[in-house]
Amino acid sequence: MMVGMRVHIRPPETSDAVPYAEAVARSAEHIGAWNPVEADGFHELLRRQSSGLRTFLIIDDETLGIAGKCNVANIVRGRFGNATLGYDSYLPFAGTGRMSEGMRLIVGRCFASYPEGLELHRLEINVQPENNRSIALAKRLGFRHEGFSPRMLYVNGAWRDHERFALTAEEWPGS
């Protein structure tokens, strides 16, 4: 578990199924324009955890509520050392800074050395151009804009354009 000022991060556990479903359902309108809303998808998420996918929950220290989730996906080792971050913030925590704080912990974990970290070299975030809050989060974290990918990802019944952001371990403060 990594701890920030108001949140901590940890992998999901079986006991998170109900709080996760409640957080996703409560936030359906908030996240539904950008990502699939799968309140009943928790057990599938747990099943998919592997060397290529690691999920972290962002937990509010005061209430122990789930403030957000980040998937570290498409993990490729070797000379590439790369992964893609995908995230959702959940109500009532959205807009309170907890997601930024939690994502800083997750990025730090991604770049940290074994055994605590994932020892990656490069991270990417892909965001639909209209998702201003997620673009602002990527920029707050220090990710640089790398380009535009038309029809990159199939989301909510259509191929969606995405803006690409990236960050390397050398660019991360404290690396």
C-alpha cells in the first residue's frame, strides 16, 4: 500500500465488490461519456489481473470510500518497458484532488524499482479530446502531449478519437 496525504492506493480485493459496484453505479453519468459503465464487472476485473494488467484502487483515507480506479494495462517488458494508464474517478470524490493525489502514487509505483514498483520506463495516457478533466489530469501529472490518434479505441458503440500523452521515468520527479 502506498500512502498520500488524503488517499492511499492498493490492488483490488474480493471484499471490494460491493463498494466498487456502488461507486461505479453512483458515478455512471459522470464516467459514462468516456468509459463503459460496468458496475457488475468487478469479478471480471479481478480475473483479468496478470503481468499485462494491474489495477489500483484509490481509497479516501477519511471515509475508506473508493475515490477512483486506475488500470495499468498493456504492460510490455523488455526493451519497451511501457504501459497505458486508464482511469475513472468516482463521486463524491471527483473534483476534490484525490484522483490527482492517487494518480501520482500510481505513476510513482509504475516507475519504482522491484519489488515495490513495476519498474516501467514509459507510461501513456489516451484521452478523448472532449474529456477536458482527464486531459487536465494528464497535464498535472507532467505527461506531455504526443499526438492525435483518430478512431483509436472502441468505446460506447463507436470508434473514438484520442489525444496521446506520455511520460518517461527520467521525466518523473524523484526518479
